[in-house]
Amino acid sequence: MLMQISAPALETRTVSILGAACGRGARDERCQHGPRVLRQGGLIARLRHEGIDAIWGGTLPAPSGETGIPALQAVSGLCKRLGARVDDLVAEEGFFAVLGGDHACAVGTWSGAARGLSDRGPLGLIWLDAHMDAHLPETSPSGTLHGMPVACLLGHGEDALTSLAGRGPALRPEHICLIGVRSFEDDEAVFLGRLGARVIFMEEVVRRGLDAVMEEALGIAVTGTAGFGVSIDLDALDPTEAPGIGSPVPHGLRADALISALEGLRRRSGFIGIEIAEFNPALDGNGVTAGLINDLLIASIPGGPTP
Ligand SMILES: [Mn+2]
């Protein structure tokens, strides 16, 4: 007699996607076109083909430099609106994905996530990036806001960007872990060191392997928190695999290793959402970076079969 073995029921995989058309955080504003290019490239159809119930929740714009509106005002306005949307999605316990846009949008995403979680507890965050993004206005050589989101989320920087989480900073230093860093200024390292935030440099990723350091980062992000998210700056990846970005730094993460690590993360309880930033379609000649963003998103959305 044949035994009937039913497969374990999978959760329905649903995701609400928000485009953050932010370009004012960088010198090259063309990351603002990222969400539009991804959407027009068939992202939603691709996700649905993978069995994911994907909803495009809209694209939030920021005024371009030609308007004369200062960058801080443009970025903080976008972050405020983005934060309100993410707050609602997190409060409803839906999984969200924010597609940038330059990485300054992270201030909106994770301030909103912190607010949406606040009834349950603090936010944890895994931050994949070639840089520390931990400049203060007074230490930044370029003055660009996409070099500052980690500092802002920890409560340091321009008031318009540190006040979006409601009461107090979006994040506590013991709840964030940076992975893949290989280009930074001393001031940033001193700042994060003083706060006690964990930074896993690229050389440590190479030595220990991405799965091992992700496990450590996950421990940081879930300990004493009510939920955690992942922010991916595409420059964390090796620029040979993700060329459509503004600030390439050689010797980064391998795309297949990151996809596999995300497939591990998506099974963990408390995973609330993901952000993928710094896609510059003008520098993505053959569309390889856009394709990779699709793959990263598919790998991240909870409820899929375990690899
Ligand atoms: Mn970044």
C-alpha cells in the first residue's frame, strides 16, 4: 500500500512593492529611474510567474535638482511619505519590498518600519553595503545624503532625517549589523565604533563565508527586537555582477552566495521586509543588474520552498 504523504503547505507568498524614485541623495541623480525601469521591465509578471502575489504599491518621487528644491528637502519629503507607507504595511504585518532609488531612501524605509513595529518592540536591521553610510554632515567629504542613512537611522544627522521614526531614533546600535564593507572614511569607523555597532568587513566575509556572517548578523538583528529587515545596497555585490550602480568597489559579494543566503533568511520568523537600493539603469547596459534585482527579490520573499 502506498503511503500518502502530503507536502507541507507553503504560506502564500505575498509582497507589497514600493518604488522610491530617489536620486537627490547622490551626485548622479539617475538612480531615480530605477523603480520605473524595473516595473517596465516586467518585475511584477516575473514575480507572479514564480507564484508570488506581488502588488505594486506605487512609486514615490522626489523633485529633481532642476527644480531648485534643496536635496535635503527633496529627500526628507520622500522619506516622510515612504515611511508612512512602510509603517502601514508593517503594522498590517505584510511583507514589503522597497526598490530604490539611491540609498538615502533607507531613512524613510526603516524609520517607517520602526514606527510600524513600535507597539511590538524595536527594529533589527542587516545592512549589506560596500560602504558604511555613516557620515555626519560635518564629516562627509561629498555632502551627499546617500552616505548618511546609517547615521540618520541611529539618530545622528540632519533633524529632518533623524526624526521620522517618531519618538527617538529608528535603530539602536546593538540591533544593526553591516556586512561587506570595504570602502569607508575613518570618521565613519570611529563613529560606528563609538556606538558599538557591528561591522563585518569584506575580508571577514571572505574568511568566514557569507552564510556564517549572515547567521551572526541575524543573531544581532533578532536579539531583543520585534522584527528585522534587510537593506541591500547593490554596491555590496561585486561590480562585475552588478554593474548598474553609482559607486562600484571591487571585490564584493558573489550574487549566487547572496541569493542563497537570502533563501535561508526568508524562512526566519520576524522578517518584515527588504530594500534594494542604488540601481542606476543608465549604467546597466545589458540589463544584468535589473535581472539580478528580480532574482534577489524572489529569493527574499517569505514562504517559498526551502532550497
Ligand atoms: Mn549604501
